Amino acid sequence: MKPKWLRRRLPPPGRNATVHAAIQGRGLHTVCVEACCPNQMECFGRGTATFLLLGPSCTRGCTFCAVDKSPTRPPDPDEPARIAAAVAQLELNFCVLTMVTRDDLADGGAEHIAETVSAIRKARSGIGLELLISDLHGSGKALFRVLEARPEVLNHNVETVPRLYPEVRPQADFNRSLELLQRASSHNPPIVTKSGMMLGLGETRKELIETMQAVRDTGCRLLTLGQYLAPSKRHHPIVRYVPPEEFSEYEKIGLGMGFSAVASAPFVRSSYEAERLYREAAARIADETD
């Protein structure tokens, strides 16, 4: 049984129907739906969504993830234009784009991501963009192509502590993820980098703090920490429900490490309230450079 802090009332519908229409009417995908995010009704109600590119099928078998694992299809050349049209229809001022991992593509999908960013900027000038990307096979060339698109935020989640990678992310590599964050953090012109982790997969407190520090040491500015919730009995089990006060403690620890902003609470997900977190970080970075 879930603890009381993981029980919540349904939010008011708000713009839910409008967002659904913009997405479904154009045959688009969102990580909100594909990954069974517990915040999707709240975010849709506020008129926001995280678009899922190159999907909905992923080439990796992470045991925590609900995204489909059926055979992939070639990238849809019309997807960038359709996403741009949806962004314009919803009049978004900030947009998060994520992707499935596409190990079957030579560049991991980097060119498709860059084309989508370009289409959105043409359709909605002045928009802020966060890109939540895969490790792109560890390709520096593919990463540079994504960074060339100049997102405000480049996000890549390490997801969990290194010890748990073989059972949680068997096809990923912790050091490869750190290298991606370090390359993005040192890019010129600078781009705000971000990463996230799920708690309750079996990590220890010591492992978690050490992993947070390793992420910060890459130059990463933003961090999200949230409770892992198993999508089904077939997925990795929930080892522990982390109480809200412990999440609050980790937020303070993260800020003490030098992260510009940390979102740490049971229902936090990597793209949850992304604009607010970015604005907080941008303000602190500006203060540091004055």
C-alpha cells in the first residue's frame, strides 16, 4: 500500500482537453502518457506537456521504464513540423522535448532533435526549450549537433546510483552519462545542464549523496529527485518509499554542493515544473556572474 504522502486528489481539468486535442490531433507522443507519469493530469491542466520524439518505442530495456519496447520505426520527417504546430497552438513560452533512446540510428537521433528545435523556434519566437536526451551512444559529434540547436537547458538523467545500473539500466553506462554532462556543461556558449534520479530503487543514502556529488562535479547546474513508482509488477520493484522530509534534506544537500536549483519531492519528475526550475537557476547564475 502506498503511504499517505503519495495519495493525491485529482487536479481540476483546466486545459486538459485542449492539450489532449493538440497532441492526439497531430499524432504526437508525450512522455507524460508513454511513461505513465503521475503528474500528467496536473501538467495537462496547466497547458503543458513533454513531447516525446522518435517514439514511442525505445531500443533499450531499462527495468524501471514503461515506454514501449516494440520494434522501432524510421524517424518521421513530418514530426518536427507537427510538434511545432502544437507548440504554437498551445502558445507555450517554455517547452520540454524528450526522446526515446535510438541505438539503431547512427547519430542516436541528434539530427532529428535539432530539426525539431529549429521548427519550434520558427513557429514560436522567444520560446525557451529544454531537451531531455539519451546518451547518444556516447558520441561527442551527435551531442555537439544537439548543442548547436542552442536549447536553454540540456538534460540527461543518470537515473540511479552506479551499483544499480546492471539491474536497472543494463545497456547504459554511468561514466558515459557523466561524460555527456561534462561535455555539455563546458560547451561554449554555455548551456544550463540538468540531471535527475529516482529514489527507492535500492540505493543507500551514502550512494545517493556520492552520485549527486559526481553529477555536480561535471558542472551540472540543475537536479531533480523523485520517488520511483513501478509501472507494473513486471518492472523493477519499489524497494522503499522515501518520506517527504528526507527529500527536503536531499534538496538542502544538493544546494550545498553548488547546484543552482534542486527539485526534490516524491512526485518530482525530470520535466516537472521545468520552466520554474530553469528560471531559478538562471537568476542564481546571473547573480554569480555580476
